[in-house]
Amino acid sequence: MIWKITTKRKEIKRSAEVVHQELLNDGVVVSISSVKRTLDRWGLLNKRSPWKRYHVPMPRPYVEKPGDLVQVDTIHLMKTEKERIYVFTLLDVYSRWTYARAYERINTRVAIHFLALARIHAPFSFYHLQSDHGPEFSTHFTERVGIAHRHSRVRMPNDNAHLERFNRTLQEECLDALPCDVRAINKALPRYLDYYNNRRLHFGLQLKTPAQMVPSY
């Protein structure tokens, strides 16, 4: 039951009430209190901290070239009932170029380390970042990375649509076939990312690869 609740929450990324109704629609009989309790225990229940800074909305930049808008996110993988692995992901909206790396922890320091690696591997500069409101992408993260950083708008699921689609593709084509182990995942990711960026044709790019969208810049 725990797996069904947490999986549904990660799949639809909606409130406990919506998760509860979706489970009922799927024929899973569970109370709303059990759903809330489970999501709270696994850290999947959104709670507004009284100490959390308000993020001033930043306009979405107009995307004309690689690096104009780079989205970052985190995939949570369950290793055991009490342990999780975190796969940080990044996607350039213009070219669809991507980068990913797995970690055993999730915090601002890890997010900064991940972004530093992504900037080393990327064949272009980053001008604007976009993330959700996760604590790993806090105001401290913004101050440390030195890049314009906007947070996706609440209740606007299309803000991160490109990266969320990549996250699903990454899981379906790579992560689902791997053991839930940081070393195994990080060993496999370079090969998959090379395929995704250099050989996989994308309908959204008119059957070009991300690498083909970058050279002129």
C-alpha cells in the first residue's frame, strides 16, 4: 500500500486529496488519513515552512539559443523503505541537451555540485535556470551559483514540461533497468546521455538530435 500511495504521488505530483481519489479510481481502497500519513512519513506532503523565503517571481525568458533557459529537477528513487536515491536532472529547453547524476543525499550543496558538473559537460553557457520550489534549490542555491534563477510557478505544470518528460524517458529507457544503487546508476548514465544527446532523434526538434541544435552556438 505504501508503494502504491508514494508511486501515485510521484506520478501525478498532486495533493493528498487528489492522490486519494486517483487511488480510489484505480480500485485501491484506502482512507484519506492513511494517504496523508504515508506521504508525510515519506516527505512527500507539501508543507509551507514559516522560515522559507518567498521567491519573487521572475519572468520566463524568451528562448532563442542554448542556455537561455535551463531547467533542473530531482527524481526520487526508493532504495529501501527508509532510504532513497536522488537523481538530479538538467535540460536545456532550446536544444533539449540533458545531463544527470545520482546522489545519496539531497541538499543545496549537492545541487551546487551537480550544476557545476553540468556546466563542465555542457557545450554552451547557462544564462537562466529554472527549478521547482524544492529546498535543494533555495535562495542560498541561487546566491551561490551566480546565474539568474527563476522558480516554476505554483499550479502551472507546463512550466517544467520539457524536463518532466525527460525524467519519464530517463526512467523508462535507463533507470528502470538498473539496480537502485548510486554507483550503478552513475556508471550507466554517461552512456545513456551520450545516446540521448547525440543519437536519439526527437520529434520536438523535427527529428534532430540535441547535439545538432548546439553547433552554431
